[in-house]
Amino acid sequence: MKIPSFDSLKVGEEIPALITPPVTRHTLALYCGASGDHNPIHVDIDFAKSSGLDDVIAHGMLSTGYLARMITNWVPQSALRSWKNRFTAMTHIGDIVTCTGKITEKFEEGGEKLVRLELQTNTAQAQTIIAEAVVALE
């Protein structure tokens, strides 16, 4: 992994995006096992329909994991200093999740060179997560 240098980056610059394959029931079943989140809204179509949905929905934290993967494809996990996100819409079976991010601030604090990122996930229907992360660079 070639880690970008603090000095080479500019505010407004985008980081490399991540685009996932379509979300499948298999994806959700694997995520249930890995995360321990077995909420039936994610795997039981009858439960989802009784809750007013047409089908099961993906875990919000699955898309958060996709965002984290996008960042760790760009910089090492050890560079991450802070993270916050808000879920804004549901991700459905068949959705392709597109993760994007851009640099909104460069600053120094505590002897570290830091970059603030504005992040989001989108499907064809909606923006599903808005997030912010701070990473340290050399």
C-alpha cells in the first residue's frame, strides 16, 4: 500500500471510492454470523414484511464496514484517529453500495498531521450513511 503524504493532499480531493457487489441474502447471513447481530429484520422475510417492509434490509453496520474498508484500502488501520457516522436510509437486497470520501480539512494536533474526511455511502435509491473520519499521515 502506497500511503499518501500529508503534503501531497489537498482539501476537496477525493479518496479512492469503493463499490460493492450487490447485497445478497448470503451477504446478510455471513454478516449475521460475523457480527453476532441476528435481528430478524435482516434475515427473516416474514418478519420484515410484518414490520411493513417489502423484504429484509441490510445491517447499517455492514455499510459502515464497507466505508471502513474504503479508508483502510487508502491508509493503514493504525492511521484512523476518529470516526462517526449517521444512518440516513436503508440498504436493500440487490443494492450496490458506493462508498466515497473527500478531504475537508488538513490540520496538525498533538504533533500529528491529520486529515478530516467527509464520507458517505449511496445506493441507486438513496444516500444511506453520512460519516466523518480523521486519519493521521506522515
